Amino acid sequence: MKARIPLLLGSLSAALVAFVLTSPGVFAADKVDPVADAKAFQNFFFQKFPNVKHEDFVNGPYSMNEDMKRQWQEKEEFPPYEFALDAGKEMFSTPFKNGKTYADCFPNGGIGIRQNYPYFDEKEGKVVTLELALNRCREANGEAPYSYVKDEMASLTAYMAYTSRGKLMDIKIPDDPRALAAFENGKRYFYTRRGQMNFSCASCHVQSPGERIRAEILAPALGILNAMPIYRSEWSGMGTTSRRFVTCNSQTRAVPLEPQADEYRDVEYFLSYVANGLPISGPGARP
């Protein structure tokens, strides 16, 4: 319990800024304004961490600690996720039983498109993530879907992220009230406290990035999805965005949702949009 105290108290100034950031009165409650939200979200982190290069936020805890950053840069010479890249590349190019491949399902053959996911599908009226699109591709070609939290999906998305490395996140929100609602729903989910510990996603990743929770340094929310999927030493393996959301809920002793539930897709939409302009760095590695 003692290890939680610094986190719970946090930085008073950060908490105040976070409160202002999330106050309904600040971002006109009568109008959803993703552009203004993204600008305020990014400025909050830029001002809180003026010594961190903007593009470095996508490197999570390594942008917060110089010693960790040096160790990570050395480890990147032989990255722990390399096995997933190799497996993902082979899986991506291997034809389905009907002779088609993943490339037949995606624009530009699926190469260099990670920065455009998730997107809002106006026909369906919902957010479509890359993980969901990959499984829909499989099912459309007569293949069984992969688990959203296991190695196959992590390897496929790792390879696709790698082909987009350095490209800037470029999420669109069409002029559609359903898209605006999805963005707002994702924002609401991100800031809502839940679970036995009464934590929100923002409790850790807005109020306390750079602080320790047990042995882990908390990552900033800005750019947190640009590095997905990630290899985590804690997991001794790869993890997808779905796995990260489920794990976060479990760690705060909240009941996790089903992977790719609407709420998770919406919060991925929100977090990706507010990271627009920052580079894709996936696949990433974390402690």
C-alpha cells in the first residue's frame, strides 16, 4: 500500500492542471471539439515536461528517465520484439487457403498504413481498429479469427507498425455526429474512475507520468499507442493494444471489457487522435 501513496498524492500542480484539462467547463460542454481537445492535451504534456522532445513522448517511460533511455537505446540494437517482426512478416505474406493475403484487404497492400488506424467507418457507424480489421480480413477469407490478446495478432500488428515507423499519426474524425460521439465516448472512458482502486486511465498516465508505481515508471498518455504493440519484460512477450487495455483495467481492479468492445475501440480512437502529428514508433519495448 505504501508504494501507492506517492501515486495517489501525485503532484498537486499536475493534478490541478489535469482537473482543468478534464473540466467540462473548459472544453465547451455544448460542443465536441476534437481539434481543441488535441491541442490542449498535447500542450499539457509539452508544458509539464518542457525538456522532453515532442517526438520522444512516443517512447513512453524512456522519455521520462535518462538512465532508462540509455539502457533502452542499447537494447534496441538487438530488440526483444525482433522475433515478432519476423513472424509477422511471414504471416502477412503467407496466402490464406483461398490464395488471397492480408494485402488484398488493405489500402496500399497493408504497408505503411498503421498511422491511419483506428478510423471511423461511416457505413458501420463505429470505430474500426487495425486489430479488428485484420480479423475481419481473416474471416472474409474463410480463416478463423485470432485472439486479440495473443502472439499471432501481436506479430501481425508489429510488422504493420514497423512498415509505418516514422510516419506521423494521422487519425481523421469525419463531420459525422456518430464519429464525434465515439471520440467523446473514448475521452469519457479515459477520464472515468472505476474499479476497487477508483483509478481512471488518466490517474496514471496524465497525473503521474514519470512517477513510479512499484518498480515501473508510468508512461505519458500522449503517444502511448504510437508504440503498440509492445514487448513487455513483465509479460516476457508481446502484447497488443487490446491486451494493454484489459491489463490496465485488471491492475486497477476493475472488470475488464471484452477485447474490441465499443468502449475500448472509442478510447483507442480518442488516444490516437490526440497523438496526431507524433511518429509511429511501434513495435515498442517496455519494462
